[in-house]
Amino acid sequence: MSDLASKNCVPCRGGVPPLAGKELQHLSEQLPDWKVIDGHHITRLFKFPDFRQALAFVNKVGEVAEEQGHHPDILLAWGKAEVTTWTHAINGLTESDFILAAKIDRAYS
């Protein structure tokens, strides 16, 4: 697992450029199950054998998001949950998005 999961999200107040180029590539390589979409956000689909387990996972993700002060979009459906995140203050990706993703991966395992 990536060492990103051991870090904490840092609040972004804007005024910084979104990740791009080699820096974005380096972070995305650490989380191969997450897809970078148009350099703007990252997303991952998690699968479960039923609704109850998907809901339990979504609740875990909610706890992680609250702890980190960084809140993803979560789509819950029978047997699956899709998580999408980006940093709204800059309308793009920061390291905190990848930290949150790594923590979510840890909650899934």
C-alpha cells in the first residue's frame, strides 16, 4: 500500500495550481486502482456482494472523510460504491485527493 495513507489531508484555500504532469503521474501510479479523469478528478468503483456491505463501506468512507476534512462524492448502488474526489477550491487535484484515496483503499481492504 502507498505511504500516502499515512499522511493527512491539508486544507486548500485556493491560489495554488492543480497537479499536472510528472507530479500527477507519480501520485496516480501509487494508486493504480484509481482513474484520473481529464486531469481534474480521480474515481474508483468498489464492488460488494450486496447492498448492506456497500452501505457499510460508504459509512467507513464518510468517517474517513470527516476525519480528514476532505469530502468525496459517493454514489451508492446495490453491490457497488463509486467514489470521486477533487479539490473544489482549485477545481482540480491536489496531493490531498490522493491521500484521501489511499485512506479509502485502506478502509476497503
